[in-house]
Amino acid sequence: MKILLITSSFPKEGIIGGMFIPDTVRILESLGASVHVLTQNCFSTDTYSEKFNSTFNVTYFGWNGKNIPLVSLLRTKKLTGIFLAIQYFINGFREGLRVCRDWKPDIIQAEWLIPAGLLARLLSSATKTPYCCRALGSDVYQAAGNVFLRPVIKHVAKNSSLLFADGFDLCNRTSVLAGGKSCHFAATARHMESKRSDYFFPDDSNRFTFCCIGRLHPVKGQDVLIKACDILRRRGISFRCYLAGSGDQKENLERLIEKFSLQNDVILTGHLEDGDIMYLLRKADCAVIPSRSESIPMILLEAVTAKKPLILTDVGDMGFLARKYKLGYVVPSEDYNKLAESLLSMSDQGTRNAFYDKERYEALASLLSVESGAKIIYEKIKEINYKT
């Protein structure tokens, strides 16, 4: 079985988007598939192919957009953004057509309904190769709300031979977009590496310690967590909050931390290596996911694997999973008062210990694993190949 996997986010030379894809590809290949990845070159206009870490083939097609998010280009009204979006599809189609003709994949798999799904649809029409798509949250929760993008996303979903999504609520929403077509849950996850950076964590003795891990973006809600931290400080709680990640909200979050005089209590770590994240999760008393919009973020699995209780917002599938598996507290998004109340409760060690149950945590970790998600995709693709 040959799979041409198209993605607009692929981790290379510091780019952290699509971190789950390499492990997904490796597992698909271990199950018997042969995978070729097609993605844009985020560093130059050159087009080339290479073995990624000496494992699977990746073709990078040239374009001028560097690492600009494709969804933002598709929403823009600026001529430069429109030009870059058009260039993405023209160059991606040209190189994808070459791969299809030379390599002859059995199916094209798109990660995200837009833009990769639209490129898969175009290639499918040109080559008569069936395609499937996996919705990953931002394409359905955000892009599908755009009056211009929604018809495109619906068209892509309806014509896809298979639909997957990395969330249960996301499956339902994707199915609605596709006119009732079945959508299968396929988790996105990755294997953590042990590599550490030279980042130095301060001494947190006698402090209630918690962390929020993810890109610094308004949708991730780090600003809400900082406001909750201000309430903790005014309540006299000795704590330390780590905001781990990089992103365009760094300066705004720094200003908010200074506004509340939380410089010694809320730490912006910047980008951390996997080993740093695993160390942080081990040392933290709990993990916090204050997102405004989310499906099932990878940090949820990472926190569960680290056997940590959680405080998370009731968006996407997070509230459902937290209640079902008794992971911790669920709060409304953007409600920093409720978030602060949950943090106060979680500062008690007995409360934290009451949440953990080995059997529940291991069952959820298995459900959300990269192995589980890749196996679903492989088996469903194998079914349609068998039928044809």
C-alpha cells in the first residue's frame, strides 16, 4: 500500500508544527504501508526530496511563504497573501502530480482539510487517485467558520473517500460538514525524545507548581491563566507557574506578567526540548490547559503519561475526557475566577492524589497514542483498497 501524505506543517529545523507526523509515518510503514510526504519548503523556493532522518521520503516544494500559516493566507485580502496562497497550490499541485505519476500511490492522505485537503482533492481529480483527510481542529473549529473557506472545506470533506479527526466532537462536526459521511477518530500524538537543553529550572521547594505547555497564542489561553495566577498571589498562595513554549504572544504575556507583578511566580521558559518538558511534567504538581478552542491537544496525553492531574477548559473533547477518566477539574474557557478556584483546590496534595488511578490513566493513554491513531488510518485505508 502506497500513501502520499500531504501536510502544510512538518517539523524541520526548528519548525514545531506537525510534530506528530514523523511518528505517524513510521508506524504506518511498520504496519506495511510505504509513505511519501509532500509539504512546502519553509526556507527557500527550492524543490527537492530527501530521506527524513534516514527513514521515509519527503518532497519539499518551493514557495515564498516561509513558515507563514496557510490558513491565515487563505483568509487574507492582501494581494501578497493571495499570491502566496495561489503559489502554494500551483507548486504543490505540480510537484504532487509528478510524485503521483512517478510513484503511483494507492491513496492520497491529507493532514488538515484545508489547505492540504484541497490540494489532495485537486490531485485526486487529475490522477483519479482516491484521497482521505484527517481534520485536526483549526480547519474545522476556526477555518470552517469563515464564509469563504466553509464551502471549500465542505466540498473537500464530501468528496473524500475516508474522513478522520483527532477528536470525538471534531468527528461529529466533520461528519456534518461532509453531509453525514462517517468520520473515524484517529488520535494525533508523538513519541517524546530524551534530549535536554541547557534551560535551568529554579528551585520550587515549598511551592505549589503547575505548568501550561503549548505555543504562545491567544487560542491557548495563557493570558487567562496569568489572571488566575494574580488571584492566587492575592490569596497568599506560594506557587510557581511555568508557561512553556514560543509564539507571537510572548511580549503581550510578558507585559501582563509585569502588570500583576508576577515575575517571580510566572515563568516564560521559551521553547523547550522534549527532555525538558518531561522533566517539567515530573516536577510539576499538575498541568493546566486553559485553551479557548481545542480538540485533544498532545499535552493532554503527555500529562496523563506523566501521571499528573489536570485543570482544563470545557472545549472540544477535553471536558468529556476529563470527566470520563476523572483527570481533574473542568472549567469554562476564559473564566479566570473558576480557574483560580480550581488551582486553589489542586494546591492540596490530598486532592491531587485522589485524581490519579493507574488503570484509568493507562486506558486513556492507549486510546490517545500515536500507535492507535496510525492503526485506525491504516486499517480503514486497507479496507477501501480491498474493496476496489
